[in-house]
Amino acid sequence: MVLYAEGIFWYVLVLDCLYYNYNVWISRKKGSHWLSAQFPYTKFLALWYLVLTAWLGYLLVRMQLLGF
């Protein structure tokens, strides 16, 4: 199993995406992130972030850059 830099970056991005979606959908701590004044927690942005991350993962799987 070979890991490329793109794959490692995507795994970190997935963790960040899951944490962001957890804060938006489940957690009741609104605005607890230091960047939340510029980019507020909204469900649309969380869903869009999840879609883009999944799309990027799909492309990386097709290019065989993820270590599955």
C-alpha cells in the first residue's frame, strides 16, 4: 500500500470535514471556532464541504492515489 501526499492531505481534510459537520449538525456549541466570525457555522456550508470532500476522494480513488 503506497500513500501519496495527496492521499494524506485528503485524510486530514476528511477529519476536518467530519469535525465541522459534527459541530454544525450535532453539537450545540455555536461559534466556538476562532474562524467562526468570518465563516459562520451553517448547515449549507457543512453539506457543501462534505460533498466537495467526497467528490475529491472519488477523484483520488479513480486516479489510484488513495491507499485503499
